[in-house]
Amino acid sequence: MDLAERSRRAAASLERYLAPLEFTNWSAARVTAELTRRVVAWGVEHGWRVRREVPSIADLPGPHPDRPGYLDVVCQRLDGPPIAIEIDRTDRPPHHGKG
């Protein structure tokens, strides 16, 4: 199975895992915390090493130009490249460029 197909399968698996969640009347911070907790649980259930707040190696700027960007969750697999999962709000303005 090629990498693209494995990536699609992992994304579909995570989508199914998170689909039952409902966040009516939750604060953004509470939603982020619960999504992060569930993404970590999904990775652990797959037998992967899961880490939170991993420094980005992509040299992409974070919201603060004086600090490196971080990936919210990284699932490290023995049989393929790691999976990086970002948890962001859709109403948060994007950050473009350095500085």
C-alpha cells in the first residue's frame, strides 16, 4: 500500500473516531483540550508513540515569530512516517509569513 493510501486511511480512521463528539455550548479552550485528548487516545489505541507540542521541523513560523512553531500532536509509527495533527479553530485568523 502506498503512502497516499495509508494517509487517507489514517485520516478516515481519525475522522470516524472523532465523529461522535459533540461540543454544544463548550468554550474553545475546552473543545481544544478534548479534541487533543481524543487524538492522543486514538494514536495510543493504534500502538503508536504519541507526543504533544512537538517543535516543528518544517521551518514554518508559529503565531509568535520569536518562537518556533509547534505541532499539536505527532503519532510516530514504526511502519511509516509520523502523522502530525494540528488542532485549530476555523474562526482563528491565519498567520502568514515570518515576522
